[in-house]
Amino acid sequence: MGSGAAYPDRAGTASSTYVVCHGGRRLCLDLGQGGFAGLADRLEPSTLEAVVVSHLHPDHFVDLVALRHYLRYEFEPPRRVRVVAPAGLAGRLDALLDEPGFVAAALDVERRGEGIAAIGPFTLESRLVTHTEEAYAVRVAPADDPAAPGLVYSGDCGRADDLAPLVRPGDTLLVEVAFGPGPVPVGDLHLDGPAVGALAAATRPGRVLLTHLQAGRNPAATVAAVRARYAGPLALVADGDTFPV
């Protein structure tokens, strides 16, 4: 639903928003700016099992404001959606609106942590990664067959090796490649094509999906940088793309 980075520069591109479907039920990974419109255009947002937030940068959660308004004002009584996030999310959104209790009117926010958790028909394995003080990558698999090929979502990550323990051969790796063909500026905790290529070569996912490419980075050169190290299926994603896992 959203493949852009912090400031997308192409019309129709939202920031980080991804939906995983299994058995007719849906889980949303992040909900960045512009993501709600793409979500509401394709499915009923109130039916989400949950929104799982990777970290507390606005391009990964700020459209929870739009979701909250939708749930609060489109239905009588208001509907609710579960939100699983790092510590402090509700306080940040309440402060943004200068309205204590703003989030609690329609969103059931709970603290995220490392380890394995079940949400509806999904099993989630979360792991802290290098980015903010509390940032998570996650592997999502069917709860009834957690050993089946899953989806590994990097969130934002400054060290590719942090993702390696989550990736099993055959998984789909949805991974940020913010700095394109590279290099990543010193101190900026994101990935580039060479780092993603090396990770994929070492962990052998079934497919690599590149996302979160920053404005001004060359898409073709980014794909080539990954391809130099990884020979498997590879795509740079765009809003509206769908893939089987």
C-alpha cells in the first residue's frame, strides 16, 4: 500500500504500508503518510487483525491518525483496531493532536517486544534491529504452519546482519534499500544495495523485494547493486504491487 521512504517524490506513492493476507484475514505492517488512502481503497480498514508498527518514525505510523478518525467517525458505535508498537506511540499521537486520550478513542495500543507472538492466523517473530532506540524487523508466517515460507520485513535497519536470524531459505524478504546503490552516509542507519545483496546471498530467501528507496536514488542502479551479489528472484516494489508468499 506504501513503498516510499520519508518523503516520496512520485504522485501516488505513500510511505511504508504493507498488508499481509492469509485465509481472508489481513495484517498491516506500518502505516506511513498516505498509506491509509491506499488501504481504504482496497479493503475495509476496520477488519484488520492489527497494525504492527516497526519503529516510531512518522513515515511508519503517522496515518494511524487517519485510521483513528475513520474508526471514530464512520461508524456508530465507533469500531476499534489493535495496534502493536514500540513504547510511547500513543503518547506521541496524543501530543501531536494536543488531546490526551486521542488514540484510545478507537485504537487498542499494546507494547511490542522481541520474540514470537500470535495475531489472528499469523505468527510473528520480532527482532530488534539497529535504527532507533526500539526498532523491529519481523517474520510473518501462517500460525497453522509457522515453518512454511514466510515474509520477513526489515522495517528500517542500519545493519543487514541484524536481519539474518529471521530469514529462512525460501522466505520472501521485503527489505529497505534507502540509499540505493550506495554508499550509506556514515552514521545514517539504513541499508543500500550491496548490503542487501550480501544478506540475500548468505540467507537464500526465495525472493527479495526492495522498498523504501529514497528520492534521487537510481532504481536501475539499485537493482544492479543487489544483483551483483544475489542471483535469485528480485523486484523493486511499487504501491499496489501484490506478491504470493
